[in-house]
Amino acid sequence: MATNLQSSTQETLREHFGNNLEITDLETLSGGCINDAARLETTEGPFFVKWSRDPRAYQQFRTEKLALE
């Protein structure tokens, strides 16, 4: 995960979990062929993060989220 992406991810997580959240470890994950993914360790616990540079990904992620609820 590029430094600027890590920084923006940390800022987004802070909006939801508080300004003290820090990313302490990051492990990129393999297995997906469409999007990138990583496991983040933070001071608030672990997170799974998925991202894409494709502008159509927003709708794909939103549909996936709804299916998981």
C-alpha cells in the first residue's frame, strides 16, 4: 500500500474510530484478481482493507457490502 494510500486510510479510520488510531502493521494479501487487499493492524484492532483504482469499483464495493449485511 503506497504511503499516501496508507495515510488516507488512516485518516478515514480515524473519522470513525477516533484520532488516536494508528496503523501499526500492514500486510498486503494475495488471492484476488480484481482488487488489491491488505490486513491492517491498528491500535484499535485488525482491519481488512480492499481498494481499486478503477472508478467503477465504488458500485462493486457497495453491492458487495449490501450482500454481506
